[in-house]
Amino acid sequence: MNQLMRRRLISILCASGLLSASEQVMASAFQIWEQDGASIGNYHAGYAAAAADASTAFYNPAGITLIKNQQIVIGGAAVLPDIQYKGTVAINTINNFMPYYVTAQGGTFAFVPSLHYVAPLTDRMGFGFSVDVPFGAEVNYGSDTYLRYISTLATIKVVDVSPSLGFQVTDKASVGLGPDFQKMDLEFDQVAVLSDPTIGDPTDTKSINRASDTAWGYHLGGLYQFTPDTRVGLSYHSQVVHHLSKKSTFSGPLANELNNGEDFVSRATSNITLPPYTALSFYHRLNPKVALMASAIFTQWTTVKNIIMKNLAGIDQSELSGDITVVAPQSFRNSWNFSMGADYFVTDQMTLKGGVGYDQTPVRNAYRTVQLPDNNRIVIALGGHYQATKAIGIDLNWSHFFMNKAHVIPPTQVTGDQEGQTNGSVTGGADVFGGQVTWDIA
């Protein structure tokens, strides 16, 4: 194959890999609801109204006024996902679209930490502070199957630091607000190839792309108590616009051949908007033994139109280039999340929890890819709280996500002369184990 054609194919492979991976960023599956360890036990039912501990500073800062002493909450969630793709992969640079059957596991263990603090300032005003992860996930198919030519690794992590103030306006109504300062880190990788890797010299060349940014938004909320045992809460988290940039690297035999044995590096940029979401929650202490709660959360994913990536490392026509631009059209829909739960107060020290939920995906069937095999989920949750001492409480909780089988048969992905096809399905789910320690400071 002549040098000009080889260079064009390298350019296309590098760019198309970034295009595919970027779609994963904006999925509802990356929206994490567990910003503490306790609410996992009832799948965050009532989270904008319960105000059970200092985590209300993030969920609904109006609830800060119900915490009458200093309190620190340290929590975390261990996520064990199961994401398995079964189907075919066909690339036109490998035997002209010959389909290869693939079974690949993409689930990876993750730990999601959280920290919350609340302190009353006056009888009617309180301060809150939270550090948590509202968005984050990882899908890692590895490099052992032909799926590596579509995607190997895609990760997103958003750390949110948010101080808050809560104000009691009347004996029944409270409001709260605060800024959100976010640090966002992304990585999207794949492998480029020029010919069948099982024949002749291997040409597998890695495309590794990282980006990061800091940005800010805000959150606010209101809480109304009809009685001491019944209340409703409404909270809102704004969209956050991230202007990301960092290193894009194309490394391996194809890059080295054209760049005197060196990797080709540039500074890629992209703008990504994390969507706003609104939560309406209800909490009711039915009797001394039972409390009921529910939440409905609406996420405005349609604020995302296109993802445009600029200054990518690659080869443009016959020359090395670091200014390749790729436009990835999106077609997300707004999504809903519903949850219902209950607490059963066994004794003054022991509380049992339970809940169920439904999480709707924003991904439309026609746009589902192996990088974004998201689908609707049903959730069950169980857990408990133990008040070890007057000051120390401990929570241990579990939830399981049942994801509907997701068919992955998107249109042929075309970028110049490079075309890739997948035809298969993804099955999966996840177990989430949560823990929390609550310390009431006298």
C-alpha cells in the first residue's frame, strides 16, 4: 500500500476512535445518584425532603436548617458493574468488513467517596459543605479482542466541591443555595489498525486521549413542612459547562513510521455540558415505626446538541497534523428517575431500609453503541442504620441494578474512508454496596 493511502487511513482511524468514545461521556448511566452511603439503602427515595443527615447540603441545602448540631458524614459506595458485549465487529481495513465475533467484558470496579458537613450558625441559618462525585463511570473492554478497534477504555470522573447556606424563612418553610466547583477528568482510548492483525507484521497503534477542566455551577432548593412528620422538598442543580483540554497521543507502529520513530502528540480541546437536573421529593413519618418517602428526578439531557473535538493528534491527508476536528452529533432525550422507599424503626438504635426505583436512559435505540450501551434500569435496595452511640451512627446498604438487554446495531460509522460496524447486544447490571459513618459533634 502506498504511503499516501497509509497516512490517510491513520488519520481516519485516530479521529474515528475519539468520535466513538466521546459519546459515552453524556449518558445518564454516568449520572451518579449516591452522593452518600446511607441513601443507597432506599435508592435515594425522598433525598430532597428527608434531611436525615448532613448530606442534605448537596441534595437540598434547604434541609440544612433541620440539622440542629454540627455533623460530619463520611461515606462511600463500591460499584461492581457487569457490562458484556456479544456480537460482531467489522472494520473495512480488516479484510474489507469481514465480521469477527466478539465477547468482551467492560465492567470495572469503582469506588465513589463522599464527605459532608453541616453546622448551625443561628437558630434559623446553617452552613453546609460537601465533596462528592455526581458524575462518573468507567467502561474498559481491554485490548484482547477485536472490539479494541472500536473502544478500549472510556472513563469520566467529576469531583464536586459545594459550600451551602440554608435559611428558615418561616416556621414551615426553608430555602438554601450554594455554588458547585467541579473538576472533570476524561480518558478515551482505542486501537488503530491498518490490516488483519493476525497476518503479517502487527500495526496496532494506540490512540490515548485525556482531557480535564475546572468549572462551576450552582444548586438551590426549598423545603416545606406541612407537619413535623410530613414534608416536601424541591431542589435544582444547574448545568455546568466544561472547556476541556489536555494531551492527545497517537503511539505505535503507524505513528512511528511517519514521525521518525516518535509518538505524535497534540493538545486536544472539547466543550462538554453536564446537564441540569431537578428533584421533587416527599417524606412522611406514617407512625412511630414507619416512614415513607419518594423522589422524581428530571435530567435535561437535550441541552446537549453536538460534541465538537478540535486539535486532535493524527495525520491529515499526507502531512502530520494536530488540528483535526471531529463533530459528533448527539440525539439524547430528557430522562426521568423514580424511587420509592421506606424506613422501619426496629428500635431506637436500629433502622431497616428498603426501596425500589426506575432509571430511564436518555439514549435512543438508533444511536446506541458499544461505547454507550445504556438502557433502562430497574433497581431494588436494602440496608440498615445502627446508632452505635449517641454521637456515632453507622449505615450499611446494598442496591442492585437490572438493565434491560441493549441491542447494539447502529448505522455504519463513517469518517472519510474508515467505516466500522457492530452488530450485537449488551447485557449487564451492577451491585452497589454503600457504607457511612455519621458523627454528631456536641
